Amino acid sequence: MRPHGQQPGHRPIRSGRLYRALWPAAFPIVVIPELADEIGAVLEEFAQAAGATVNGPLKVVLRLGTMGLHRSGRAIDIYEVGGKGIGRWAQEYNEAIKKASAAPEADRTRIIDEEKARNLGYKLYKTLQTKGGWAQPPGYPVQLFGPWTRVEGPHKAISDKLLKMHNDHIHVAK
């Protein structure tokens, strides 16, 4: 198999008008065109909804994994959005849920709704869930995993091992 950057028919994921796709300089993200197009469209729409502008684009940090669909350029991992790691967004979400569960019943929904409205990691996961047509190889779940998978789906029966492997990033594949 050729290195990621040399696979025929693959191309980089490009930044959009309202978002900047960033990755470690030594590891360019080169994927199949269908994934590059889909993730670009979803990120552009998400950035607009998040209030990004041409002069203040939303930063999204991507990395290419080494297993499964990553090897053929059909998957990417999102590690950061809006200057904060996905793992940190997940931690803040979990803290808000814990706070809500300890709050008076009248305040619970408000606390959770406020967190869902401000948490860019959670909002990106939900956008990817509703907007992307992600792969589902035969015998495998839909290829969208992240810290919110067990609660939000699409693969709520995710194993502890797979969930732990994706607790600091969001994985998507075409």
C-alpha cells in the first residue's frame, strides 16, 4: 500500500470560507474525493451555524488514523473544534449532565439545553450525525464514533473498548 499522500484519486481536505482545516504538518490529510467533499460541506454548514465568519473562521483539527478505513483514505478523525479538543468538550458536557442530575428538577432541562447550545464538540457530533451519509460496511456499525456515541447514537451499543478509543475525537468514514 502506498503512503496516504500518494494514493491515486485521493485529494486533500481543504479549508472552506468559514472554517480552517488544520492537521500536523508532517501528516497531510489526503482522502477519497467523496469524503473530502462531504466533510467539507458539513464543516462549512456547521461553521456558519456556529457563527464563524470569513474574517473569523472556525478552526477544526483533523488527523488521519492508521486502522481500518483510514488506510484507504476513507476515514478521518476530528480532534479539535473552536480551539478546544473534542475530549475537553466531552468532559464539559459530562460535567453539565452531572450538574443537571444533582439540580432541582425544574433546572435540569435548562442546564442540559444550555450545554448543548454552547458545546461545539457536541454540536459538531450531532451535525455529522444528521448531515453526513457515513459508511456502514457489511457487518459493521455506521462509521460515526465519538464521546457521545453511546448516548446519541448512531451505534448506542458501542463496545467499551471502541468508545474508549474514540473518547478524545470524532471518527467519520465514507
